[in-house]
Amino acid sequence: MGIPVGISSCVLGEKVRFDGGHKRNRFVAEDLAEYFSFRAVCPEMAIGMSTPRPVIRLQDNGIEVRLVDSKDNTIDHTDKMKAFADEIIPSFEWLRGYVVCAKSPSCGMERVKLYLENGNSVPGGSVGIYTKQLMEAMPWLPIEEDGRLCDPVLRENFIFRVYALDDLYRSVDGGITRGKIIKFHSRYKLCLMAHHQASYRSLGRLVSKIHEWEDLSEFFLTYRQQFMDALKNRASRKNNTNVLMHIQGYFKRDLDKEQKAELRDVIMRYREGNIPLIAPLTLINHHLTVNPDEYLATQAYLSPYPEKLKLRFSL
């Protein structure tokens, strides 16, 4: 069984949109479906709306944002949508991520068109009613829009976060212990260094004081939120280069002069943007096979998700 991930039904190819169509995302429906077990939800169908159906939109009435019929704003779906979200979200505790439909007044994650009562739109837009409640109720959960998954950097970051959250849950399966948390955190040190230096340091301090926490469940919730917040920061080329150079130091006694020069050259070529991240990582994994290192071998940074997804080929 794959990693459990929520998804807007239309993105998976179900014909549930207002016009009777869908927004099937090939990468999601084919490539990710090999690794993820999707739970498809269409909030609009769930609250009794038909397909096809009248177009709905977000409208700011001066007090709050409402979900209304685009031609008759007295037809208001807000309360039904919020009630549905309140009802279903508690069942999402086991999810590791969620893919939502862009621009949807129900499911959009950002820049959804927001109208004033006079018909003008508000710059910057808003968030879909359903997704807004999901994000507020589960702020640690990786959420991404189907359209943004076309961006290789955003795609990699989202999928990495899904795998990291799944790894976190699997690591404490059977009960949360201090040892399990410390072991997990140790495996993600290089990932944290690449994504957010400040969080790398603050999470290190948090874990170092785990023995002061009487309630480990409370510690887990605190750690989960801070860990997932840190990973939202996309790994920069500069930070990746620093991590690669840090890893290089572990081979200083194992590689000869020519091998060291080759590895340093590949890292510099990556830093300059001439080759993708997969190039230095492939060479490092080769050296690690020949010269095993217990600490590096456990690092999630070197293999955070299936190689077949080719996520680092474009970074």
C-alpha cells in the first residue's frame, strides 16, 4: 500500500467539475500513483452540488469571505462547505500530504480570485474555503496545488515533505520514545542543513532537551510542526553546496588526490549551475559504497525518495 495522500477528485481524473469535466494531472495520476495511495475528495459534490453546475466564486462582503453563486450571491454555499470540512478533516490525521486543485474557490491553495460585491476582484486573491480550513486544522501537512507541481523545485519539495512526514510517523510506530525521536532527527540533520540553517539549529536545541519533557506526545506535536515548517523552505543551491562540501569531509582519509579533486570539481560545477544536484550525489553515493560510513549511510539527504521519480535531475 502506498503513502496515504489526499487529493481533489478532479486532479485524479474524475469528472466532477462544474462543467462536467476534470483536471487530470498526468504526473500525479500516473507517476505518483505508483507510490501514493490517494484519497479523492470533491467538496462541492460532497455538499450536494451537481455536475454540471452553476459557477461559484469567492466574494468578500466586507465582513468575511463567502462562497456564492457567481450570478446570484444570495445563493450561498459557505456554511455547508465549512460544515463538511469540519466533519471530514478529523479523518485526515493519517494523511501525509494533499494535492488540491488550483484556482478552485473550494480547493485552491493561493491566489484564488476574490470578488467584491461590486464585481471588482481583489489583488492577490484568497484561499479556497475548504482548503483554508484544512490548512488551519493541519498546519504541518504538506499541501500543494496541481499546477505548481509542474515546477521541478516545488514538485521536489512537496514530495520530499510527504516522504519525510511518512518517515516520521513510521519512526514512532508502536509508540513515541525519546530514542526514536533522537534517531529520526539524526537522520535528517543534513536535510535540515540544506533547507533551513536556523531551523537546523533550533530543532537541534529542541531535541537536546527532550529529556526535560514529561509528555512525549506533546513533544512529538511540537517537533512535528517545527520540522515540517523547516522543510517548507526549499533547499537552495548555496545550502546544498554547503551540505555536499560537509559530506566531502567524511571522505578525506579514504580518497586519493585525484578522487578528491574530481569530487570537489563536481560540487563546484553544481554550485555554478552547470550540472544538476543528482551528479554530485551519484558520485558521493558511489564513494560511500566503496568507503562505508555509518553516519552518512543513515542520512535521508542521500536518498529521501525513490530514484525512479527523477526529482533531482532538474535541481
